[in-house]
Amino acid sequence: MALTEVDHVAIAVNDLDGAIEWYAETLGAQLAHREVIERDGVEEALLKVAESYIQLLTPTRDDSTVAKFLANKGEGIHHVGYRVADCATALNQAVEAGAKAIDAQPRPGSRGTTVAFLHPKTAFGTLIELVQE
Ligand code: CO
């Protein structure tokens, strides 16, 4: 398996517009993409940083995992997305090596990507997303 890039660092926020504005004014990071992902109950804003993104995430409904994260832990880093050439291969190899998968199969992510999540329990407390563009 080869991770080809840090695809994104995802940060859970309460106020998406406010966070986008803060990143633009404070760090000069520009909005590259914005999307509501209905099945996950989130809206994301991607800010491009070199070949990677900062992904600002806010819940669109109370039962979304990001809503629960914000309620339990408050704003902050939610997960790290690593870019891979082939999500299914990377997922299988991680599971064979002992990682616990949240997604049994790769599934559609935002901006046309294919993604799968690995559980933080077997990854030193970090939720990991494998991202195939
Ligand atoms: Co992500």
C-alpha cells in the first residue's frame, strides 16, 4: 500500500461560514469546494493548501456523527484523510494488517472521490479516511 499524499485534515466546526472567513482572513486559505453530503449529515468546505485540503465540517442534522463529535468533544480535528491510488486495495491491506474498518466496502465521498474510514480504536485514537480521487 502507498499513501500518496495527505488528502485533507478535517476539522469539526459549529459555524461553517465563520470558519471559512477566519481561514481566509487569518491564514489566507481560499475556499476551493463546498458540498452538502446528505448521507453523512454534514456540509463541508475544502480550503486548498498546496496539494492538500483543510476540510471544515459542520453537521446538517442532529444525528450525524459530526454533531455527536461536537457535542462530546467540541470543535477540533475530526479525522485525517490520506490519498491512495486504490481505496479497495488500501482498505483490504489495512484490515489484513489488523486495522478495524468502519466501512466494509469503499463508498462515495465528496467531490467524486471513493473513500473508506478506519476506526480510531486501532489507529492510535485518530479516525482515518482513505481517499481515492
Ligand atoms: Co474527510
